[in-house]
Amino acid sequence: MLSLNLPSYTPKVSQKNGKNLIFDPIRRKHVALTPEEWVRQHFVNYLISEKEYPAGLIANEVAISVNSLSKRCDTVVYNCFLEPLVVVEYKAPSVPITQNVFEQIARYNISLRVQFLIVSNGLQHYCCEIDYINQTYTYLEEIPFYSSLVQK
């Protein structure tokens, strides 16, 4: 698989019935190894190992309803009260991060109303903080540590 702009990580990769699988420690199961899943596993590892996000407060493939349509958020990070705090959207490394990607994650946020949105294709990562009172958002220079998110 492609090298990413994330810290080195050796995921558990296996094969079953001729298909490549990767172990997702958050979901506690093997899942299909797609380019997007490769990014997800590396990024979640980065959040846990580098940015000190508690693994127990991270969920992958979270079902939500947007305008009565069922959708799935790639990753949702919760605070200690199990309220959604961050939504992360992943794309394959070959998929550029465009305005459409931000519009997709913004639609997901209609129902969750998190304070932070992150998008990553494994090569580029963007994080923005939403200010609901002033109806603005600010792009952050880096992905924040978990402790700084919960202090806001």
C-alpha cells in the first residue's frame, strides 16, 4: 500500500478468500483493505498515538440520518459525556481534498453539530473549528490534541 503523510504504523493485514483485510482495533474486526480504509487505520492510529485521543471515545462507520437518508460518518470522536465532538472524513490518497469533500462532511454535521471537522486523504489533512454562535469556521494549522478539544 501507498506511503502516507502520517507517522509510521504497521497494521495487521491478512488475506481471506483471496481478499486483503486489515484489522480495525476500534471495530474489533477485520475489514476490506481499500485505499480509504488504509488511510482510516493510519489516521486513527495517529489520533491515538500522537494526539492522545482516547481509543474508547472513537467510533468508525457511525450511522446517522441526514434529511431522512441513512449515511455513515467515517469516524466520530466523542467527549467523556459521549457527545460527538469531531467528525473525520477519509478519502483514498488518489482523491484530492476539494470543496465537495467539505460539503459532504458539512452535510453529515447537520445532524451531529460537532465543533471540529477533519478531512484527510492520508497525504493532506485539514481541520476546521466551527463557531455556531457567530456562524463561522476557522481552519486550524494542525490537528489539535484531544485535551485541547475538550477544554473549549
